[in-house]
Amino acid sequence: MPMTPHIEQHFTASDSVRDMVIGMSDGLTVPFALAAGLTGAISATGLIVTAGLAEIAAGSIAMGLGGYLATRSDIEHYASEKRREEREIVEKPEAECAEVAEVFRGYGLSSEEVAPLVEALRSRPEAWVDFMMRFELGLEEIDPKRARNSALTIAGAYIAGGLIPLLPYMLLKSTTVALLLSAGMTLAALFAFGFAKGHFTGAPPLRSALQTSLIGGVAAAAAFAIARAIS
């Protein structure tokens, strides 16, 4: 009887989703708060749009740079730890073998079962180092392109998110009507973004949408209150 091949589907873009969440959530809330805060002090939508666009430009650069530097730091940390492990398997092989054995015993293997596995790794230095990096230190090698991609994803998501609350101010002359429409569009965008995030990550989409809307809405409301109090 022919067997149907078992095909596993796993979501592998969690880093990109994380970057999009960071950029989009901040992009939706911060420009909205700025525009809303300025609405009570400025009657000209043109000035609000100009200030909002300037904030989006500065915010996207700052957020993207932050994502780039954070990822570069992770890459450099991994490289530093890998060099240390490469030295230790040469200088202190017995201690490193004991650490490997301890990892395997943590999975319930006996000393007799562990011994050949340790010897097999010891004969393969590169695999030995990779094993120690992953199972002793809990570190995964990072693609060198990840820093650039992270910066672009965060910055792009920030710009896309920031333009949504500004759009009513670009199209309408009344700041009051623009504010109400901007608030509605921002909450709707947060809900839709949260739903999509849940769909791609495997979380319940509706719950993800409600969580994103609630968290983003509270952040926007807090930022709005501060902006209005200052203005």
C-alpha cells in the first residue's frame, strides 16, 4: 500500500515577523500620537502632516539603525563565543567532553549510551563546536545579511504604519474630523495587522488581533494624552 509522504510545515520567518511587529506597532502609534497632540494646538493640517512626515523619517531611521546594531551585536557575540569554544576543545578537551556528556544525560541517556556519542563528536571538531554552541550556550548562528534585512524591515514597517494615521490629515482640512478618522484607521490597522500576525505565526488570529489592538490602542492613548498635555 503506497504511503503518503509526511510533510511538515513550520513557520521559519519569526525574526522577520518580530521586526515587522516592532516597526509597524511603533509606526502606527507614535505618528498618531504626534498628530493627535498637535491637533489641539494647530488648526492647519499642512503643518501636522509636515511634522508627522518628519517624525516618520526620523523614527524609521532610528528604529532601523537600532535593529541593525542589535543584530550586529548578536552576530559578534556568536562569533566571539564560537572562537572560545574552538580554543577550549583544543586546550581542555576532557572538560568539554564532560560538558557534552552532561547535556546528553539531561535528556535521560545513560553513561553507556552517552560514551559513543561523545567520542563521535570528539572526532568531528566542527560538529563538536556547533553542538556546544547550540546545546550548551543556546546560541544559533545568524545569517550575516540578517542585520541589513532587520534594519530594512523595521524601517519599512515603521514608514508603512506611520502613513496610515497621517492619511486623513493629508486628505481633509478639518483637523477634528481628521483626528477621529485617524483614530479609527489606526485601530483598524492594528486589528488587521494583529490578525495577520496570528495567522502567520500559528497563534489564534482573533486573539492576536485583539491583543495587538489593545496594546497598540493603550500605547497610542497614553502617547496622545502626554502630547495633548504638553501642547
